[in-house]
Amino acid sequence: MADRIRVLIVDDIPETRDHLSKLLGFEPDIEVVGAAASGTEAIAQATKLLPDVILMDINMPDMDGITATERLSSQVPSAAVVMMSVQGEADYLRRSMLAGAREFLVKPFSSDELTASVRQLYSREKEKAGRAVATVAPHGAEPPELGSVVAVFSPKGGVGRTTIAVNLAVIAATELEKKVVLVDGSFQFGDVAVLLNLNPKDKSMFELVSDLEAGGDIDSVDTYTVTHSSGLHVILAPPSPEMADAITPAGVKRVVEALRQRYDVVVIDCAAWFNDTTLGILDVADIVLTVLTLEITSIKNIRLFLEVAEKLGYDDKIRLVLNRADTTLGIRVADVEHSIGRKVDNTIVSDGRAVVYALNRGVPFVLSNREAQVSQDVFRLATAITTNQQPREEDHKVTQKGKSLFAWR
């Protein structure tokens, strides 16, 4: 019998602890190993029991769930926390993730939501541990050649994320002669098909994941890719937003792992918000290209994202890309770097005329206007990514000397 998922329940209400224990008790692959009524008791039990997953209530006397999670992150790092709360505000979610929680459930939740969160979190953490072990090749053996997974992400929409992802992938496939696949990870409202002027039928992530969930062979991934005229391979988002609900995080991760075995570079255009699927993609990514612009809302969101990313262990693989870099907008790059406490790794010039013209034609600007400065900037970015030129750690740091105009917190 496979290993069972060991769960510790933490809630100050006895009836809730009993209810959760009964719900999980019906699951053959889950074992409730203990229950605690406070944060202090949770730390003591977790240290002793070493659970795989901790269901943590956010509001408790003595020590709240966020404080307890912060301490558990350092004292019992192998335990993954699912935070529970009757309040689903974004601030609670952000604070929970900063503390180290990996999932967030809003009460009341169904039995299916509970068990799915426990299983997905356990599976994600186990896969991360497995990848860490796999990176060490056996004595005398060569490590397997795997492609690089590049997730293009931004915590705010409208910053040119998809445009950068598309042109980056095209230039890596053409100018740098890499075998590249581009995945539209914005499953509800993806725009990759529009930017590449593609309109295939029955070829999207929906059909691919549905095939896998029905027991299909992972090797069938190749049959669901569309080939662009540039030679770039593409996996598109579903044609209808409601189809996104059928795309499971586990299915997406299976696809990504299969793609990295077949391609030199896997570029994924992520949705502009946190959910299980996006977190799963960021977990497996080798590089997270994080896009921002010289707008105060974008800078604010990037600052919050970097705080969360550090807690989630993404900090070392993040590369900040400043898009539409134009100092005439009233905000200097140095001010941005001072505010977020980190250097910008790459900049892309502002060229609205060339970019919008190419977008409306469905032709990437790196193909239609190769000599433009914006194309040259993307070429430099693609070269740095595909050759894995990582900036030095000291290049990332920015010394904070008091608060600037942009230091909100």
C-alpha cells in the first residue's frame, strides 16, 4: 500500500476538529495523526509527529495560525500548511503565503475541496523533493538532459507579459535555433493564439489534459501542439473560458515535465494571479521572468510578489524584466529598484507603434521588425535566458536607506 498522507488538524473549536477528522477519515490515502487547539500546541505536536500536511485555522487564541506557520516553516520545514479561514480577503491570503502557507481554504468548504487541497499540496511537495534528488546523478552516470522551463509571470495584467512571452519564444526558435514550445498558461482568457494568428480546432491544453486524465499516454503531448510558421511549437489555451475548470494542476505539471524532455526551452505565459495551477508552474520553472512597468500599481504588486516569492523559495530563479522602459513617465528605474529592494535584470524599450502594429497583424515584432530596438532588447533577453546567464547575487541587492516615494510599507 502506498504511503498515506499524514495530516495534523489545528483549530480552536473542538467540533471543527472532529468534523475535519471524520471527513478525512473516509479517505484511504489520508491519515489524521493528531489535532491541536492552538498555535503553540500545533508547533509542539508537529515537531513530534512530523506530519506531511497541517490544516491550520488562521484565527486562534494564544497564537494565531499565521504566527504558528512562520515558526513551523523553520522548525518543521517538511510540513506543508493549508491555511483555513472564514475570511477570504486578499490580505489574509498574502499574509498566509508570506508566513509559508502553500494553500488557502475559505470556510465553509466542501469535502471534495478539502481532500483535493491536501492531495494536491502533498503531491506538489513530493514532486519538488523528487526533483531535488533527481538533480544528483548516480555515481558514474550522466544526468539526463532536460530543457529549461521559463515561466513568464506578472502579478498585474496589462504589462505586456504575453507579448514578451510570444516574442521571446519566437526569437529563441528562429535566431537562437533552439527547439522551443510556447504554452498559453492563461487558460480562461489566453491571447497567444491571437498574437500568433493561430486558430486550430481541437488542439489546446483542454484536450491534452482531458486525454491524460482519461488514461492517455503522455507521449501524445506532441499531437496537441500547433506549429507556427516560424517553427515554434505552441500549446494553446482552450477556446472557451469554461473549459479552464477541467484543466487540473496535476495535469498541467505532467504536461510541463513531458515537454521539458522534448524541447530545449519551454516558455509558459502564466495567468496574472495566484492559483493552484500557476503556483505549480512557478514551482517547476527554472526561471521566472517577472514583468513590471513604470506604473505605480505595477511596482506595488511586484513588491508584494517578491515578498511572497521569497517565502515560497522562488527568489533565486526570478529575473525582473522592466517593460516599456521610458524615463519620461515620471518614475526612474533607480526609484523602482530602491522601492522593491532589488535590481532590474533586463529592460525592454517602449515602442508602442511597432508593438501594437505587430499585435494587430498577428505577426510577432521580432519577425516583422527585427531591427527595432524593442526586438533587440528581446533578443538580448532570450540570449541571457537560453544560455542561463544568471546575474550575481550581489547584483540583485539594493541597499535600503530610508523610505522613498514608492516605499509604501
